[in-house]
Amino acid sequence: MSEGNRQPPMSVFTESWLLLREPYDAQSRNTDVRGAVADAVAHRASMSIADLGCGIGATVRALSSHLPMNQDWCLVDHNLSALSHAQSLALAPRAKVRTMLLDLVNNLQTALDGSIDLITISAFLDLVSREWLDQLVRRTTMRQIPVYAALTYDGRVMLTPIHLLDATVIAAVNQHQLSDKGFGPALGPNAAAEAIDRFQASGYEVVHGKSDWAFGPTDRKIQLEIFSGWTDAARETGKVPISDLNEWLSARRAAVAEGCSQLRVGHVDFFARP
């Protein structure tokens, strides 16, 4: 989920975090939703794709092999360092890639200029405001562009072993998710449901399904990163005593060290098409 680290305005994520999560993202993507995307464009000889909030370009690597042979990707992000990584990392051979450094808060229309056959968004919608989502839906449906949105956090968390403070900490994390990530008050865990409703109300057909992260005892590094990030987020809300947060984080780290920690983080994928 895009929430694993503390999130300053404009939600700048480190390349190390994005690299760490990429293989888990890839295996978590919902295959039925991805299959619906592939089926919808299978007749095309070529296509142009705009990837909004692209990070280090993980969506290209996850999706390209399922699309027509000739693809022109425009990777859009406000983070110059991430865009540089996206250019340097190995990409699918069938994909021609260019990058666009852009503030999506105020310049969504610029990202959507020109001919676009598909918009992709991954681990991003939970960061945006209701107003920004409305703008995205309005601009895409007006032009009848399909949208594939993957890995949107939906607030569900399952932890093993259970700790008495789990519910308290996760509630604070989910409250933090609603704070301003640069776009205004964020939709957070409500983002996927609201986006699906808006596209359907605009006459789009929407295929959706769960794309949960599932971590086992051997997935130690990413669990430690997530638990640390969640502790920081919960602390910022002021809703959980520091002593309780320290106790919870110590217990979670101990479970990871003992090889008994398991974690599931709820995400949703959807494909909206005219």
C-alpha cells in the first residue's frame, strides 16, 4: 500500500521503499481485473497509455506483457528522482517510454493532453481528494478513456499474532490516511469505493476485485517498514498514547524477529471502461 512510510505533502516516497514493495504489488494485482484490461484492448495493434503518479515505473513492468505489442507510455510524476529511476530500470521490450515531470495536483489536464487509449493508476487514489477524483472522472469520461486503477488501500488489516492494541493503532492509521497528502483532505480507505461509484454513475462499466498484500514470516523487511510507518502515522494523529505505540511496535517487531508475524493489507483493483 502507498501508506507504508510517513507521507509529507505531495507524498514523496523513497525509491528504496518503492523497490521493496514492487514484487509484492506485482503478485497482488487482481488477475481478473487485469484480464479485463487485456481483453478490452486485445484488438489493438498499438496503444498510448498515461500512467499517473508512476513512481519508479512499476506499472509498466507489471502490465506491459498483457497489452498489444506496440505501446507508448507516458509516465507522469512530480518526483524527479523517481522518474530517473523509471527511465533507468529494465522495462518491457515492447514498451516505448517517456516521462513527464508534473504536479498532478494542479495540472491533471496537462497529463491528459493528446491521444490516450488507457489511463493507469497504481497505489495512488487513496492519496487524492474527492475534488481531484471528481476532476479525473469528469475529464476521462468526457473523452471516453478507460481507466485501470490498481492497489488502492481500503482500510482492511489482518494481523497475526493478535495484539490488544491492533484495532486502536489501525484506526489511527486509517484516520491519518484521510489527512492532506498534497491534494486536500484525502479519500484514504474510501477511495476505491468512491471511484467505482463515480465511474458507474457516469455510465462506465466497472470490473473490480481485491488485490491484498499478504506477508508471511519470511517477509520481514517489508513488515518492519510498514509497522514503523504505521507507528509514525498513528503518532501524528495524537489519538494513541506514545507508550501504547511503543509497546505495539516492540511487540510487532518481536513477532517478526521470531518468525511468526503475518500481515494482510487490503487493496482494491478496478477497471472502468465506457
